[in-house]
Amino acid sequence: MILKLLPAGMALAAASLFSQQQAANPKALELFESGVRPVLKASCLGCHNQKLRSSGLGLESREELVTGGNRGTAIKPGDPAASILLHAIEQKGDLKMPPGGKLKDEQIAAIRQWVELGAPWPADAVAKKRPGQDHWAFQAPKRLEPLAVKDASWVRNPIDRFILARLEKEGVKPSPEADRETQLRRVTLDLTGLPPTPKELQDFLADKTSKAYESAVDRLLASPHYGERWGRHWLDIARYADSDGYTIDAPRQMWKYRDWVINALNRDLPYDQFVIEQIAGDLLPNATTDQLIATGFHRNTPSNFEGGIDFEQYRVEAVADRVATTGAAFLGLTLGCARCHDHKYDPISQREFYQIFAYYNNTDEIATEAERYDFHRPVLELATPEELAKREAYRSQIAMLSRELATYVRTLAAKPAKEGDTPAYQDAGLKERVANLRTIRRREPAITTTLIMRELEKPREAYIHLGGEFTRHGAPVSPAVPTVLSSKPIGGSRLDLAKWLVDPSNPLTSRVTVNRMWQSFFGQGLVDTENDFGVMGAKPSHPELLDWLATEFIARNWSQKSVHRLIVTSAAYRQSSHHRPELEERDPYNKLIAKQIRMRLEAEILRDSALVASGLLAPVVGGPSVYPPIPDGAMAVTQVKREWPTGIGPDRYRRGVYTFFYRSAPHPSLALFDAPDATSTCTKRVRSNSPLQALTVLNDEAYIEFARATAKRIMKEAPANEAQRLDYAFLIALGRKPRPVERERLSRFLAVQRDEYLSDPTSASLMVIKEQVFDSSPGGAMEAEQSVDPKQIPELAAWTATARVLFNLDDFMTRE
Amino acid sequence: MSFENIDDFEDKALQAVTRRHFFSRCGVGVGQVALASLMADGMLSGAPATNSSTEPKKPHFPGRVKNVIYLHMCGAPSQFELFDYKPALQKYDGQVAPESLLKGKRFAFMDTFTKAPPKMLGTRREFKRYGKGGIHVSELLPNIGSVMDDIALVSGISTDNFNHGPAKCFINTGSIRFGRPSIGAWVSYGIGSESQDLPGFVVLQSGPRGPRGGAALWSSGFLPSAYQGIPFRSGGDPILDLSSPKGVTERTQQQTLETVRDLNLAKLAETGDPEINTRISAYEMAYRMQTSGPELIDFSKESRKTLEMYGAEPGKATYANNCLLARRLVERGVRFVQLYHADWDHHADLTQPLDQVCREIDRPTAALIRDLKERGLLDSTLIVWGGEFGRTPMGESRESKKIGRNHHIDAYTMFMAGGGIQGGQVVGGTDDLGFSPTENIHVHDIQATILHKLGLDHTKLTFKFQGRQFRLTDVKGQPIAKLVA
């Protein structure tokens, strides 16, 4: 009976407790009832109960006392002298209990005697089930076959059966399918983060076969831009940035990790392997360079290198962040809540937080001031042959200069000194040589590197940190995963943790992952609280579908592409996103999925879309981060002045995922459009809508540059009549033809603009020709700009204004 | 054709009216006209449902103030070092806190209290009496002391949660759960804003980091997103991209905005997505900010005396600059300005870190009150100062030889000034040890009071959501009599 109530992992310990109790003498039990239990109840249980468990210690069962709290075991049966509980109540040391008073001497004596007698406890009060243990998310997914529906003709794949069964039950009809243009734009944006090109749209509309849509999906899944799109989702979770964070926020090299993510998605690395390599790639047998790079995942934590800090504090901070990230990203649990105390709602104790902490506690990172010279450690060098050659040349140059200097010093020293001579140390030649050497020394050519994980040979001791503070060590802990999630103990290495996360028996990881996929495709997950599957989290709107997808994901060998394909080819996904007034009251959040939803494009994707429309996009995949133009004053906010060497040539026009990210000063348009700040994991972006966003797209230098290029493209590629040009403008910006009312309105806008720019040639040329700032730059972009036929300028200015209108439309900013 | 009216208006009337005026009339109102004419042409069907106008609306009753400047001190300032003068606490300094005080109480960071029984901590700061009311204020805030006759301390406030994020959420939205509308959003929803050239609810931030809780603290929750707080940038230019690109003439910019609006209205009619309404408002606001923004953030016309009074240094990300900017915002009719200043979370040390943050806020806060008064604006502006909760009368010892205070949610101090509030008084109070309040004043009462000053009845300012009428104060709260009399 008792054994059944305990999680299986604890059965052995419980059995031994049980056998001890058999031997308990009745007198000792009587003493417990008369002299111990009443005291515990009156003076201790106010704080040390199941719910509060102050300092991680419960005093409601013998087992809790023996296991102890954050300071370790509370009693050692038979040995009062080794029992912290006795120390505490006798108040001879630091720990004085109960707070603000002392038990009576006879009470203390009774407890002492009871411990001496082996601390027996009657069977009635043995550990109860932990609250929350029955919670749905902690049980293995139950795979039901897709539900029966009345209107089977709507169903395109099993997902639809789950959606439609619910709709039919509620008496709600699904929305009609979106028009084809919308479907292509939606799925292209969702899978690659880029809008379709006119050619892609044309091909799609011309494909009259029944599998036209599926073919387009397959084409998109095979595109290298798929990895950029889905890589960016993952980089939000990975809190990826190109700088250290905190106040110094120096640049760091991390882009190899970013490229690893993009590449892993493009080659559809199975998700279990994807996770294992990132958490513990370094511990795999014969780890490859790629697998080492992957461990950058947990090196994306911010690092503080301010003067006067305690490095151990920030190391602990980073390790705690890794635990919290593991919770949010894989388990959908707010593990971070258990850092300072037991989780308030979920069955995760503070001890268990530090048991996971123990897995991450053994990496070879800077922990003391003496190591400051090597603060990014461990770093993987990935020098290209060119970089190595450059460094070699540099080093020999330094060697040569040093030799020269030495020779010069010797000559100087050999000269006989006379009264009135300049002292040798002020010799002009010497000063020049020293200065020269110093300057060059500072210019050591950069070698490509990336931050990785490396395990210490001897593990660090891990403790419960009392109150979550790094200095206050409580009881020592060993690596383990929360008992509520695992019935059997797992090994103690980071690799064991990684494997456990993606073990098919883990009830959370696959659910949490497919739920996030759903969130990307429908604006919200089946579980709305995508990072909290715990007791306080939302209930799934379609539990059977969630479990079906979770098991299907594993059955499909954790192939992300395969599940993406499944979702985007469902009828549910292909519905229209139009508002349905009749559902406004009934289903304001579209929980029933009776339609698709309109979502404002993410920060990077908005700009990427403008790059595609303008034809400027430099579709290079991967490489060091780049510096597109930034508004004046944007970099004025950092504590240490940071350079922003604005790109020239193609680097101005790379996708947003490649924009250099300073944590303390993210590119303003990224921040304004809700890109995460990379200080901690982000599993869902906000979609705000503000006047400051409007100012960006209206006035930012970047967007005028895009508009200019778009205008040129329209003039060049579309037939020379206004109607066809307008059609083309719509096609490249919005992936569809204008409706009559739109064509009419833009046509009138154009007429006024022509008028305006014919009468104001100065503004017309400013509109059309890039400022002289980039005149001297190498690269061809500038020259092409200069070669505008002067007669064309007013027309081009009017079209630039028109392209600008298109970029500012809700339509352009929204994925329908 | 459907747009002729607008064009006529543009071409003819434009010369007669200023751009600002034009656009303030050409806001959602004219937008709706355009939409109506589009619909009359039979080109579109289905009307938008949500009205999210920020135009001024009538309050429930005549308000005492027009604007609010809410100075939120992130991290919970210690009332014992600033305002809550407790000679008795001095007397018991160093003694173990009586068990009766702590029994059944929960604190954040319980461990520091269970490690060793907490001891009472008398303040190490000197207090002086200020103003006609002879109100005690600490040596840390001499400038605020000097304007005490305009300030009413509210003492013994209680709140519901002792963690920063949830408690901040609570005082801003009335709930510890994220996702409810913030007080500034409720006010914008209730009475709109006098300013059509600037957002009605502006958020300014200073200090080493943003407030815990972030954008949820000024979110519009389930209200239309047009009512959300608009955070200005905390360093450099508060607003970027305020001027039209070179080559974009004023006429082109106007035409662009109108065309965008018209096409967005068409999209709204087609899809029915209320978010498009918000975008339309956002664009109109953006356009008007182009005129009003540069002037707003340009401190060059401020006198040297004013700059010195605040300690403002143009271009810096400081609380002082934000106070001056707050005055400029309310001068321009912005309804609700909220400043966040970090970081007051003094668990471990009440000496130098507290000195510093007090230095940062003392002079600018006092200057703001004085400046508003000199300009005749204090009467129509309510200033609210305070954190999300207070700190314990017991000390907390985290590092040796240093002492701080833990979170305490039963009896903390805020202050209010302006809007006819009788200065030089203490409303409410705490017991001798400052542990418990002597009157019941809850954060919901503070919220009800702020709304009341603006002419809003907190029980009537509601919004139906998921079948229930929600309000800022949930089912509690009442305006504090002495502050609304």
C-alpha cells in the first residue's frame, strides 16, 4: 500500500524505512505521539509543511526528516549528535529553530530521546503523493486514432479530423480555403520567411494538378532559406546574440553556432540528435567539429566582464539560466521558479532544480578573477587557411619589428652618453619604434572562433543554493532529473541529461516541440502557455491532437520537416484568415481553429520581405554577422562605445537573421518590431503594433533605399504602362494583383506624385539618388545609382513614393 | 469617385489649415468617411467592429486632474530609510523579532529569515521635519523634503504578492497574472487623450535595467492595442526616424499617409481584423509625431535654470531627463506618463547603493513638482511616486558586515502630489515598528484613487472580455477619502 504511493525510484529507500519501522518499539511510538508530534505540529509545521517546505524541509513524515532539506538530512535515526534538527532546536550554533524562540527543555529532551530510539513514525503519515503528480502533462501522451467526422470531404490529413471533430461538436463550420495567392504567400513566409517571387506565384497558379500546393511545399522545404527561417525561431530559444551582454557588452564570435543551427534545419537533422548535440555534443564519442560547435547553444548566456565582480556569481547565473532554458525550451516547465524555493505550483523542489543544475555545473568556464585573460573560455578555433596565413604573416612581422627594436636599443645603449644629451628613453627613434610595435600588436588578425562547452576533468561540487544565492551553499546534490518526470534514475553526465530529454518516454519534450511548431503556423499553440505545461499552464485546446502530433513526431524519427509538411498541408492550415463576426463572442481567440489568423511579420521577416520585393536581397546563407544601415543615434545607448561599420555592397542587403546583434543596443528596427533581447530564452514573440513601428517603415533610411530599388525594378521589369506596372508592383510586394479600388487609389496617388516631382526637381533627385555618403565606397551599387537618366527622375521618384506606400500597408506587414 | 472629397479637402483646405490641424481632423473620423464611401460603392462588405479612438472622451464625473505622471520605483524602496520614521524601531534595533510578529507571515527569501531569526533594524539614516506639516523625511531626500508641503505621504499600503514581477504587474494591472490591461491603458480607454499629436500613454525608463515584467506592465491586455503604453527609447533620441527621408516632400508624406490609410481601410473591410484599426491609428499618430516629436524632445529651449533644477543633461538616459520630458509631455496634453526607475531592491546593503539611487531621483522629483507648480500645471496633474511593495522592519543579512531589508507587502509608503491634494500630511499610517498598517489601504485603493482624480469611477470603468466585465480593481478598492476630498 505504502509502496504503491511512492514513485518507483524511491521504492527501495522506502522499503528500508519500512523494515526499520517494523522493529520500532511501542514505547518509542508512544513517545512520538505524546512528546514529538504535538511539538512538531505546534512549533514547526507552520513553515515546514508539504506546501511551504521552508528551506526545502518538510516535517510531516519520517522520510522527509531523513531525506532532509537544503542543509541536508535533518535527523540521523539513533544519532542525535549527528542530527541537524537537534542542533537547530538546541540553538547552540548558527541555526536556531524555531525562529524567535526556543522550545522548552523537556520538549527538546523528548525529541532527543525519540531520535535516539531510532525515530520511529507510525505508518499513517508516510509520504503522500506530491501535489500535481497527476497533472496531464506529466503522463505519457496517449495516442488516439484520428477522430471520426461527419464531413470527411474537408479532411486533407489526420490533423483535420481532430480539428473538424471539435468544430462539429461545437456546431461551427470551418472557414473556406484561402485564395491561392494567399495560400502561397502564407506558406512561403511560414517556411522560408520570404514572400514568393512573381515567378513562383506564376508557376503555382499555372500548376493545375491536384498536388500543386504540395509541390510548392516540397520546393520550400528544400530551399536553403527554410533553415534561415526555422533557424531564427530556434535562435530565439537559444538566446543567440553576437555580444556578451551586461554593461560591457563586448562583441563575441558566435556565428558558427548560428550557421550550425541553420544547417541542421536544412538537412533536417532529427530533433533528438539536434538536442543531444547542442546539450552535450562535446561528450559524444569522437565528437566532430560540428558537434562541438553545436554546444554553443548553452554558451549563448550573457557574460559579465565588468571590473570588480565575482566571476563565480555570474558563472552560477549562467548555469541557472541553462536550467531555466532547459525547462522552457524542452520541458515546457518554469523550472526557474524553483531556484530560490520549491516550485509554488508544480511538483519540482528546489533540490531538484539544483540536481539539474549539477548537470551543467561542470563546464570549464571562468570562475575567478585570475582567469580574466581567458574570459571566453572554452573557445574553439576555426581558422580558415587564409586566416592562418594572415596570422602567420602578422606574427613574423611582430617578430621582425621586435628584433629591430632590440637591435636599436642595443645601438642606443652602446653610444657613450654625454652631459646634456637627450636621455635614451626619450630618443625619438626609440619612441617611434615602440609606438609602432604597440599599434601593430593591437591589430592581431581575427581568427574565426566560437564558444563551446567543455567538461572539467573533476566535477565541481554542486549544492542547493539557499535563497537562490550563489554564496549560500546548502546540502550537496548530485545530478538527477525531477522524479515526477522520470520513474527511473538516469546517469549523471550532461550527455545522460541530453538523451533523457529526447527519450521517447519523456512525456514533455515532443509535446512541447510540436506545440511550438503549431504556434508558428497558427499564431498560438494548442497549449497557449507554450513555456508552461505545468499546473498553472493552459490546458490544451485539442489534447488528442497534441498527443497525436507528439507521438507522430517521434514515429517520424523526429523529422521536423516532416511534421511541418504535415501541418501546412492540412485543411486547417489552409483556411482563410478572415474575421468571423459570429465567432467574436464565442471564440475570440480562435481556440477552435475555425479560421487561420493574420499575424504581423516578425522584425527580420518584414525587412527580408522588402529586400525581396526590391530585388536587393543578397541570398547568401551563413557567414559572419553583418551591419546594415542603422539610424543616427542608435548606437548612443551603450555604456562602452561600440562601432557599427555600416555595410557596403551586398552586406547591406542580407537577411535579418545575419544582422549583428548587440544585446545592449539591438538594431532599433529589430527591437521595435519585438525581436527578443537575447538575455534569456524566448519561446514566443510579442506582436505589438505601435506608431514607432510606423515611423520606422515610413522614414528609416533602409526603407527608402528599398523603395528606390523597387521603383527601378518596376520600371525595368514591367511593361511601360501604368496599369501593368501597378500590377507588377503589387505582385512583387504583396504576391497578388491589385483589386480595382486599390488600383484606382494608387493611380491617383501616382498622378499627384508625378506632378509634385515634376515641379520639384531637387526633391525628385534626392528621392531617386542615394546620398553622397557612399560615393567613395568600393562596390558597384553606387555607380548604378548614378546612371539614372535625368529625364526619368520625376517618374522614378513618383514610383519610389508608390513603393513606399506598398511597404507601409498592413497587407505588406501581415502574413494572412 | 469615392476619394474626391478627401482630395478636395487636401488641395483647397490645406493651404488654410496647418498640417497638425488637418491631421487631427483627418484621423479616424475621416477614415470612417472614406470607408463608408468605399462601402457605398459596393466594392467592399463587412464593417469593422472595434472603435479604438484615443480622442478625448467624457469622464464619469468632472475630474480633478487631466494628467498623471506616475513615478514607478522598481525594486521596492525601503520606506524606513525614506519616509516611515519609527523611533520605536530604533529602540528595538538588534533585537530578535518577536515571534508574534512573524507567525504565519510569508516573506520572499524566507531562507534568510530562517537561517537566523531576523532582528529588528532601526534605520541608520537621520530624519528631519519638513514644511508646515512637520513631516519626517530622511536625509537621503532633502529636495523632496523641501516640497513636502505639496506632498501627501500614503503610509501603510498593502499589496498581494511579494515578488517583484507579479507585484509590479499587480500595481499596474490589478492582477498578478500577466495579460490584463495596465492602468494607463484603462485611462486611455476611459477618457482618451488630450493630445492627438503624441501617444496618450507614454513610458519612460531609466536605471541599470528595465523593470521586471517588461512590456506587460504597460500593455493594453484585452483592450484594443491602441491603448497600450508607448515606450520611448531610454537613451539617445527618445524617438528615432522622426523626420521624413530626404526627397519626401511634405505633400508626398501626407499623400502617402492618406493612401496607406485608405488602402488599409479597404483591407479592414475585407478581413475584419481589428488590428488594422490599430495600425491605422498608429500611422496617424506617427505622422503627427513627426511634427510634435522633434519639438518635444528638444531641450534647447529649456532655460539653464530649468535644466539645472532637474539636473538634466540632454542625450543621457537619466531619470532627470525623463522627469523633464514628463513635464513636457503633460504640457502637450499626454494623459498618462509613466517613469520606471531601477533599482531599489536593497536586500544586502542600505548604504552606498541606496545613496546612489536616492541621489538619482531626489532632485529631479522635487524639480518636477516645483516646475509644474510654477507653470500652473500641478493643479491639473497628479504625481504618484512609489514601488511595488515595501521592505521589512527586520534586517536581512546576506553578506557579512552589511545589512539590507527583505520584501514586505503589508505596510509600505508611496506619495501623491498635485491635483488639489492637501500636501504636508500623512494619510494612513503604520504601527510603532512599521510592521503593520493602522488603516487599511490597499493597492486597489491607490488605483481607485488615481482613476477618481481623473473623473473615473473604478467600478464603472469596465470592459467585457470572455463573458465577464473586467475592471482594474477587480472586485475591490475604494478611493482614499483624504486624497479625493
